[in-house]
Amino acid sequence: MSTQTVLTSYIQQEFVRGRKELQPHDDLLNTGILNSLGILKLVSFIEDRFDIQIPDEDIVFENFQSIHSLSEYLESR
Amino acid sequence: MIRRLLLLNGLAIIAVVLNHAIGWGYTAMFWWTDRYAAVTVPNYAQIGSFDYYLLRTIEQLVIFAVPAFLFVSGFFMAIATNRSRANVAWALIGARIRGLAIPYLLWSILIFVVMFLEGQRQSATGYLRLLITGRTAPPYYFVPLLIQLYLLSPLLVPAARKNWKLLLIFTAIIQLCIRTLSYLNIIGALPLALRPLMVLTPGWFFPGHLFWFAAGIVIGFNLDSLKLILARTKWMLLAFALILFALGMVEWEMILRASSEPWIAPAQTLLDNLYAASFILTFLAFSDAKIPFASQLGEWGSRSFGIYLAHALVLQLTARAIAVLAPSLLSQQLLFQAILIIPGLAIPLLLMSLANTEKSPVRPYFQYLFG
């Protein structure tokens, strides 16, 4: 499964919960899909699922704004 | 270190439930004494007893909780501010406020229904006042408070970027002034000229808590520098936390004596605030230390808002049920606290689990119920 698919599936399941069909470029932060705790939970999931450590300095708006931006960030590592 | 914030939230929500269970412990100790002893109420004979100091010790220990929540919320504002923008987007602030306000409103309405069934009636203005000031339930002041802080974010975020030292000093001074007013009021030494300023001191109003949120934003923007400082000072911070905890216990006894009252409702003091700051920084400084049940704590941390919303009603109903069905338990504080805390945490978590199952009809509305 691609990184984007894994992320979409997780965010859809944990945060959206069937309210809408998530698109890769949907704004996760400004629409309230991800709040402060949501970002922290998502970071935990990513680290466990992909067996990586996300440096604190990479937990920024630009990387978490959408599934697309997050996928791009993860694939660049 | 950022993952540590989820654990801090988990610890903080346990602390919140403990703190409010202790409130019911005081109720049992002072106002429900006639249900298990032949006395009139209020009865303060148990002040100075083992049970009283048990409650006081836990109460002092967990006083970091609200500062921790506000700190994490402020930190998130720093994360959520685009590097290329000078300020946080109003769309994001709106989303955060909606995420808080809708569940808060729904749970408040539920509590209004319970109040109504108990014969407590309010006018429309009365209900509105309860909502705006967070007085629907004792813990609910936090939501109006956090909404105000989010609305202040467009001022705080640029200030944190441009001159974080000035921001921290300014917000610390404001908070110190509020604490001073509270001190003077408690011990009956508030000058007449300063009495009008007491309108600034309620828990739901931002001045008394501004520093924590601002500190979260500042640290969010300066995390690398903070890590270096924390690495050098972690044992000192731990020592401060322990000392300030002990001093906070002594301070409250002195305040109680100075007030000439047999008992006064808990109020935050300057030493409490210093302890909370030390606790939070110590927790972050020891970010490599393994915490038991970390995964569970993190899970509870991610569900902290839902637990926060639901636990108040659970504690209230459980305490009142015990008072009616098994009043002798009210005199067994250790047991009473355990009986409160377990459902206080478990029932909100159960409700959230049930609401989140695949076949649950309320699953699409989970965010509106539990945040």
C-alpha cells in the first residue's frame, strides 16, 4: 500500500469517521480534521507504522496541512 | 519530545479526574457528614485528619493539569502557524473553537436537563450566563477560557515570534497580579480600591491563565533552544518540582490560617504555578525516561477532551448515588475516591469506544460529541 493510501485510510478511520470522503489535498488543519491532539496521535501512528522517528522540527504546518504534503514529506525521508 | 506532549495530556486528564473526585471528597467530608455521623453540616472536624491530608496531597500533586493542557494548546498554535506566514489563520482558530464549543454545548445541555429534573430551574439568561462562564459544571470553565485564548492567538503568535521574552514577562506579570489579588481577597486584606479588579480573577477569564498558553506558543517556536536548556537543567527542575510541591502544601495551610475560615475552596497560588511550570518542564526534560503504560497514557491523552467533558456528570451522579445508597462509604475517603475515579475515567472511555465502533450510528458525529 502506498504511503498516501495508508495515511488516508488512518485519518479517514480515526478522525473523519465517515463524515466525508477525504481527498489528498484537503486541508487537515484549517478544517478541524486534525487538532493539537490529532497531530500528536498521527505522529505516533506514523512512527509506529513506518518504523521511523519524525524529528520535532519536522512537525510543522507545512508537512501536516494535507495528506499529499504529509506523504511527500514521508517519501522524501 | 513532541510525542511527550501526548503523554503529558494523558497524565493531565488523569489529574483532572482526580482533582474533581477530590472535590466530591471534600463534599463528603464537610457537607455530607450528617449522612454517616450524628452532626450538623457544614462540619469541619475532619480538617487535620489523615483523610484530609490525603486529599490535600493529591490535590497539590495534580495542580499541574490545567497549565499542562493550556501549554499543549499553545504549543499547537506554534505548529499550526505556517512558517511562511506571520500569523495563525482565522480559519484554523474557527475550526478549533468549533471543535471545542459544539461538544461543550451538547454536554452542557445534558447537564441542564439533569439540573431541570432535579428541580433546579434557570431563566434563559441564567442558562446563557452558565454557558459563557463555564459554570454548568465546576470543570467546564476551561472551555470558555481556552476559546478566549484561541481568539487572542493572532496577538500572541506574532508577539512570540518577534519578542518572546517580553511576551513571557508580560503574561507572567499579568498572571502574578491576578494571583496577588486572589491572595489578598482570601485573607481578607484586599484594599477597597482594588475590589473592582476582582472581576479579572474568575477561572474562566483569560488573565489568570494567559502565561501557560503564551509559554506553549513560545516553546513551540523555540523548541531546539529549550531542549538544550532542559538537558542541562533536568535534575534541578526535578528538585524544584519536589520542593515547590512541599512548599505549596505548607503555603495553603498558612493561607487557611490567615483567612480565619475553617475551610476555603481551592484557589491557585503563585507557588502552585511555579510547581506546575517545574512539573511540565521536568516531564519534558526527562523525555527519554520510560513511563509505565505509556501507550495507554497516550491513548487517554488523545481522548482527553472527551474524558474531560463526560467525567463531570459521571462523578456527580456516582457521588450522589453513593450518598443515597451507601452513605457509610463517604467516611472511607480512600475507597470513596477509588469508586469515583474508576468510573470517572472508564465511563467516558467506554462511551467513546461505543460511539467509535464501525456500526455505531453516532460515529460520524463523534467529533461533535467528544471533540
